Amino acid sequence: MADLKEGNQIPRHVNIIRNIFNIEIFHKEDLQQNDCIGWITVMEKAEEHLRTILKEENISINRRKIIATKVLNGFKYLTSIGLNHYDFKMENILLLNGVPKVIDYGLVFDKTGKESFREMAYVRRGSKFKHQSALCRCHESKS
């Protein structure tokens, strides 16, 4: 279900939320717009998030396995196109017609530098988003 053809600069996968548009917010003195301090993203509308489904509904172990596999497929797709998503939690998985969708791209490290990924809110521009170590604890030494 992944679609990343030559020239296609926007993530397309059945388990990735489709962002419709994004507005970045910059400090008024940041005339070059180098350091994004916030954003508003409009995305496709989903019905519920995974935590609610697992907490309130009685779903079979087989259905849980299917959901987990699809979520994993979404994260694998992001990694395959150069986006490392570091905000793994059930609230960041929405269901749209029963299909799990990965959301919340605030903690994503972009290995590609594609401007369209930023423009469509799959990555952020700013000093705090430039270094992978600032986005996750995956590179901290264990003492």
C-alpha cells in the first residue's frame, strides 16, 4: 500500500494519517522563519484513538494483532522514506473506518531534508528538530 514514486514528496500509506495542510508559527522577530515554535495541522478526520478502543471495547486477540501489525507497517514505512517517528503511544494511533493511522509528527527526525515533508507537517523546521538526540533518548549513554 506504500506509494513513494519518483517525485512524490508526501508520505502515502494506508496506515499514515493524511495531512491536508499545515500552518507553521514563528516568533515575530524570526524573519527568516528558521525556528518553528508551533504549528496547526489539518488532517483527515478519524473516529477514535487506539487507547479508547483497547480500553473500552472488547476486541479479540486476533483483531489486536491485526491492528498492531498495521501500526508497525506504518512506522516501518515512515522509516523507509527517511522519517524516524519517536512518539510511540496509543493516543498517536487514530482509527479511520477501523484502519489504524499513525499521527502526531512533533517528534520526527527527517533524514531526507525534503521541503514538502515539512510543508505538509510530517517534520518540523527549527533548532530543536535538527538533532536526533533532542527528539529521543535513543542515543543517551546508559550509566
